[in-house]
Amino acid sequence: MQKWNNIFPKNTGVSSYIWIIFCLLPFLFIFRLSSAKEIIFGIIMTLLFFLFFRLSFISNSRFIYVWISLEIAISLIMTLLFGYIYFALFLAFFIGTIQHKGGFLSLYIVHLSTTIIAITIVLFTKNESLFPQLPFIIISVIGVVLLPFTIRYRQKEQRLEGKLESANERISQLMVLEERERIARDLHDVLGHKLSLIGLKSDLAGKLVHAKPDAAANEIKDIRQTASTALNEVREMVSNMRGVRLEDEIIRVQQIIEAADMEFQFEGSTTLKNTPLLVENVLSMCLKESATNVVKHSQATWCGVTIEQSQTEVNVRVEDNGKGISDQIDTYQSHGLQGMRERLDFVNGSMELLSTNGTTLNLRVPNVIQHTKQEESI
């Protein structure tokens, strides 16, 4: 079932105002007649056509073919009696929206053949009325031939793009979940035993501190050594995590942007100091998602990426000169921004979205290594 606001054809390459003119034109053809009965009959046929056309969009599949058959009959009557052939364009559009291949081909053949036959009859019998609009008739016939296939393939492309976007969002969510679970397992394996040992030795040291100070001192020394070992193992685990370097991701982003016939500009350095590979991997994934959004949704002609690193954080800024997006919940979900925010939250990062004269996306991640050093020195 189609939505009510799709009653006027969209994405056909023809302006909406042209379709409105097609809705008003039949009355011009009808009122040219002198007979009151013919005028009334023509008005009734026109109103019935738009009624059936509306019912075609809101009815289920069993009745769609009934309404279309009635619309074809009315279109033929209007062509033969009044020389008005432009209802055929409305029918051509709606036939293109039918997904069933057999029904589409059957209606296409019937509609095309009946339209050509009706136009031929009118040209031979009332050529004086159709001759002034012959160029428009030729354009209408071309529309009847091509428009159904154009609409059909365009809708198929939109459905595939929607499925692809949903699949990419789902993959992004699953990647975040899998990464969290993997890191949680690794941290548990690395830290679980040692933290338990530290807890037991701390309890033992507390009991020995007054009775056996030397033994308590040895236990405290063991606690310090165990904590240092655990810290080194966590650092080694983080540094060994496989990820994508910003340097490699920038090259891929440039290729994507330039493949979309957009200008790409990069400022800054991809060499990050004191930044774990996990953080760099998260920034690379977010940068890739940002570039994908620019290509898919921005309608921009230029995209710039800036990487800045201060003593406290890394800032990646992605800008474009497109139409911008709204900071709404549905926008975050449809553009994969929620997944980016979740990845950044995992490394204590943040995201800021600005939509003025285009879109600016700021990704900020703190230098966690510096915080770790501070904790070690305490």
C-alpha cells in the first residue's frame, strides 16, 4: 500500500507543477465543448478518474487491477471524446510502482497499446483538434513508453539502498557490541586473577601489619609488583589490538570523496602521539562513517578533514558544504551517528554536530595514555 502523499508522482524528472497542470488541463478540454451534456459527462469522468487513482494507492493488491482497468477505460474515453490524452501519464507512473513483474508487464502492454490505438484513431478522425498539440502528444507517448520502467527501476534502487543502509547500521552496531564483549573478555582474563590476588594479599597485609610488620611489608611489596605486572599486561593488550591507522583511513576517505566528484581537503597530521591503537581505531571507524554520510546524504561539492592534537585530546573535524542535517533522534539513527557516539563513549570521547552552511562533525578523544601515567605516579 502506498502513502497518500504519493498520489502525485515523484522522482520522475518532471516538476510537481507540471503534474498540477495535468490535473487542471482536462477541464480546459471539456469546457471547449458547447454541449452541456458533454461538459457534465466530461467533468464526471475526470472526477471518477482521480477517485480511482486515489483508490489505487490505498487499496490492497486484489483491487488495484480493478481500479487501473477503470482508469484506462476513462483515459480512452477522454482521448476519443475530448482529445485529452494526458491521463495516460498518470497511469504510466502508477504502473511503474507495481512490484509484481507479471502484473507490471501485463498492465504496461495493455496501457501502451490502448493509448497508441486511441491516439491513432483521434488523429485520423479529429486531426484538427490534436494537430496543434502534436509535439506534446509525442512527448506523452514517449513518457508512456519509458516512465513505467524509469519509476520501477528507481524504486527498486531506493529499496536496495534502504536495505544496504539498514544492513550497514546493523553491522556497525554489531561491531561495537562485539568489540565491547571482546575487550571485556580480555580484561577479565588479564585482570581477574591479579585483582583477586591483590585483594587477598591486601587482607593478609592488614592482619599482619601490627603482629608481623616485616611480613606485612613483604605482602605490600608483592601487591605493588602484581599491580605493576597487571598494568603492563593491560598496556600490551591494548597496543596489540588490531585496528585501522588514521593514515590509512585518510587515504581511503580521500578516494571515496573524490570518487563522488567532490573536492577533498586535508589539514593536520595523521601521526598521533601517546594515543593507543584502540583510540586511533575508533577515530578511524568514525571518520569512515562520516565520509560515507557526506557522500550519501550531504549533496556537497567539497569535504574537508582536519586532525588536531593537543596535550589533552585529539580532535578530528569533518566538514562539508552540503545541505546539512538536523540534530534529531531519527537523524542520528538513520545516519549511523548513534553508533559513532557509542564508539566514542567507549573511549571517553565526545561528538559535536553543527549544521550551518553545511555540516561540521567534531570528534574529540582524550589522551588516555597521559591519564594512565598520572595514575601510575600517584
